[in-house]
Amino acid sequence: MRRRKLFVAVTVALCALVSPLCCENVRSEDTRNKLNSSAADFDSFRETFHRKYEVNSEEFKRRHLYFLDAIKRHAHLNSFSTTLQSAKYGVNQFSDLSQKEFRDLYVRASTDRAPLFSGKKTEGLPAKFDWRDKAVVAPVQNQQACGSCWAFSVVGAMQSVHAIGGSQLEQLSVQQVLDCSFKNEGCNGGSPVWALSWLKQTRVKLVLQSEYPYKAKTGICHFFSQSHDGVAVKNFTAHDFGGQEEAMMGQLVKHGPLAAVVDAVSWQDYLGGIIQHHCSSQRSNHAVLVVGYDTTGDIPYWIVQNSWGTTWGNEGYVYIKIGGNVCGIADSVASVFL
């Protein structure tokens, strides 16, 4: 009973603990090798991610239990990885969080049911396409202990589409969307479609991130005059591409990176490789940016930018198998028009 009480505790102290740690400049490859090449080592984990809780404190004991639970999960998940390209799971910056804490802090997106895509497939698609090759995708960001993924995905799409149109690639303000998109709940979660609807209806111009920096907490909306420079949304589309992922590929090539809402519950333990299963909660809960795809290998996959920093996954990216709507990648997909 005591362990159960401890297991569900999500406190302000946790946010204070986690938030600064997510910004640590630890190369994911170095971290992966150090923490996953031998038996689970909680001391190495604490050193790598600069955990400050005192040895033998209640906090230490609780986090150690969560860490041991994570090690068991990793073994189970990795038992399904039968090829070199398969997803690998192991110790990362989230390994001392309970699964409930992880969900409460990092997977807070919501979505309405999108209409089924009824357009035509794009013919003659390249076998491989990546908008990063065109230098129109901004660097991976870190939402920290704030459920702002929905804002990062929308702003990421806007930045890229703006650059595809011939403008310089610039980072726009996620905090502006977080503070001002009134239908959403800031760090407590939101929907990319609601954010895009707000942007379209109000014609609000997003300013540069340098003018309205990210704080990883919800603040008071700061208004700018209509004459102020910024980027506004003219229109957007949102569709369900279930069973039509080839058509989704066409939307990506034709219109730019896509804002998608996925099921990311199992991503707490992801290290790299192509996710082909394990996304089993049946509920979309996290927003990401789909920037490309690759169908040239044995397992075709989407290239997806996340907002958990570069120490997570493939330098901040996750690969998801194309076909079968893995992780709900095709359930709610938005294209932005500026």
C-alpha cells in the first residue's frame, strides 16, 4: 500500500527536479553507451542526469523503485526487438519517473476526431524524403516539465512552411501560443487543431522566440500590434490518414512538415530504432512534427521530431514504421498554410 501511494505521487518538487534536468547537454549516444552497456546502475544514472536527491532519503528510495521498474519494462520491450532496425528501449532521462508521472508531465496533448482524408494520392513520390535536407527544419527543442507538446508541433510546422516559402528559417515563439491560445490549457495540455483554429481565426502573428522566450510554464498573454513583424496562419487542414499513409506521404512532400498527435506512452523508455509495436494505450496523447520518411530499407519509417531535447531517442527524433498506423501516427495530421 505504501509503495502504491508513493507510486502515484506527482508533486511540485518533482517539477522542480525534472525541469532543469531536461536541459542537460548530454549526447544521447554517450548516455546510451554509458547507461545501457552493463547492469542497471542507479548511481551512474544519477550522475549522468545530475539528480540531487540525497542517498537513503524518501525521494531516493522512491526514485530507485521507479528505476528498477523501468529496467524490467526495458527487458520486456526489448524482447520484441528481433531485427537490427527494431526499436531499442533502455535507461534515459525519464527512467526515475513512474509511468503516471511521465504521462502527467510529458504526454498532455488532446485531439478531436479528424475527418478521413478523401483526396487523391500523390503519384511519383520519392522513395525517401526529408525536409531537414532542405535546411527548413529548426533544431530539436525541449518542452521540459510542461505539457506543451501541442504548441511545439504547431510552431514547428509554421517555422518550416515559412522557410519553404523562401523566408529565412527562424524559431518562432512557442510561449506565445502557450500563453495566448485560449481554447487550450497551457502546460496542462492542448490540441494542435485548436491552436491552429485560434491562429487562423485571430490572425495572430507569431513573433520570434527571442522576442517571447520559452519559460516552460504558462504565463500571461503578451499582445503585439498588428504592425509588428510575425508569421500568421492563413489556413490549415487536419485529416485522419488511417489506411492511407501513402497519401500522408504526399501531403508531407507537397505541403511541408506535418503536426501529428500520437500515442507516446511507451516512448518513456525509447532509445532509438524503428518503433513497430508497443503503442497500446489506444489514445492519442502527444503532439509531434513529422519531417520525412524513408521507404528504401526493409522497414519503411516516418522521421519524427520530438520536443524532449536531444538526449532522448535518435538525437531528439523517433522513427515509426509506415503502415498499420503505428502509435496512431495517422489519426490526426495537420498541414499548415501561411
